[in-house]
Amino acid sequence: MSLGDHLGELRRRLIICALALLVGGTIAFLLYNRILDALIGPYKDITGKDKLLITDPLEGFSTRLKIAGWGGLSLASPVVLWQLWRFITPGLHKKEKRYAIPFIVASILLFLGGATVAILTFEPALRFLIGVGGPDLDPMFTPTKYLSLITVMILAFGVAFEFPILLVFLELAGVVPSQRLRKWRRPAAVIIVTFAAVITPSQDPFSLFAMAGPMYIFYEGAILVGRLLKK
């Protein structure tokens, strides 16, 4: 294909992605009440309050737009990833395609797994954050602060769970052999705990160990996968 044909193909893929985002955002906008009710479930269970506090006249509308944006991106992500894959596939060799498909599938599943762990961990983490301040504090959160915290936690866990993908890639590239990873177990454990302590936005022990534990398991799994690939 010529450069003009490539640009035309890219434009077509981007238009499809934009339409998918528009449709997904519209669906999330219409389902706003249900999505918000599900997200503030931990807040309701811990505090016994049914509503978040609004201190800005525009905050209600901005909250709905944020949920529509993130919800639309989540709903449209399969279409976006498929269009990206269809765009880059013609430029890959057969061997590259053979490695690319497992990497892409594993990346999606690991990100979803991280997001699930973040959601399950959020309630005990929030309970700790509220209780650590003492009984003299009455928690009343705004939608902006609350939704930002839970969104960043989901993204942080999703990105952290991509850790084995990076290790396996480095093993395949010959940068870090599995034998060296076996020798680095103790330093790796310290680095993983430190990384989890820094990247978790809530800084609570529940989130820290919920992230560090699976990351170390992934580290051991990457060593095993590296040995199998070597054979």
C-alpha cells in the first residue's frame, strides 16, 4: 500500500473507533444512575449514607460526563482493540502474529483481572481510610474525589497486573533470562512491595498487599514460562 492508502486506512479505523466511543458513551450516559449506584456501593455500606455531597453547581453534570466517558471507553474497548489489531496485522510476519495474539489476549485478561481485584479491595481499603482518622470525623465525599479514587485504583491495578507480560517479553528478547530472574527473587520482592506502596493511590495496607501478592506470583509464573519457552 502507498502512504496515501495507509493514511486512508488509518482514517477509516479511527472513524470506526470514534463511532464506537460515541455509542458506548451514549449507553453509559443513559445508564448513569445504575453505574453511579454500583460505584458508590462501598461508600453506602460503610457510612450508611445514600448520597455523595455536591459543593459545586456544575459537579453533577461533570460527574455524569465523566461516567459517560469512562463507561463509553470501557464498552467500546473491544471495538477499539480490534480496529488496532486489524490495522497493524498486515505489517506483521507469521512469527510475529503467533506471538502477538497470546500477548494481546493475556494483556486484556490480566487488565480485567487487576480491575476486578481493585473493585474487590476497594471496600476494605475505604473502610480503613475512613476509620484511621478516628470517630470524630464524619465522612462526606464529593463525586469528583470519590470517583477519581476508585478510577485511579482500577487503572493502577490493571497496569500493575501487566507485569508478567513485560517479564515474558524481556525473556523472549533475551534481555533478562529466567536464570537471572531466579537469582533476583529477594530484591524483586522488595522492589514489588515498594512499587505497590507507591502506585496504590489510597496508600492503605489492603491495597498494597492485594497488589504486591499477585505481582510476586506473576514473577514466579514468568520464570516458569521463560523456562518452558526456552525448552
